[in-house]
Amino acid sequence: MNHLQRLPALSPATPRSAFILDKGLAAAAETLADRREFPLSARQYDAFVAALDAPSKSRPRLERLLKTPSVLE
């Protein structure tokens, strides 16, 4: 019996395809988190810089939350 046939035994509540997808996404996230450089074309770089320079969106609920004293204060 190969490893893929045993996957349901490792996680009986999760279908095999969901298990494989979950593990693949976790591995991809870990790989991307380790990257230090993301090469961009000039157009992609300009779009990235424009997004960084754009004014932030108003977030009234977040502002209210941050202005409310913490129970620890």
C-alpha cells in the first residue's frame, strides 16, 4: 500500500483530496515566507509602489477599537 492510499487512515474526517490540497498550500506558504526577493517587472514594480503610496482606506471600526481603552490598562 502506498502513502497516498493510507492518507484517509491518518485523517479519517478529511477526504484525501482536501488533505493533499491543505498540505500543498501549507508547503507553498512556507516556501514563500522564506523568500527574501520577489523579482518584478517594471510595470509590476510601479503598481506595487503605487499601492504603497496610496492613502489608506478609512476603517472606522478599527479606529474605534484602537481608541477604546484596554481592559489591561
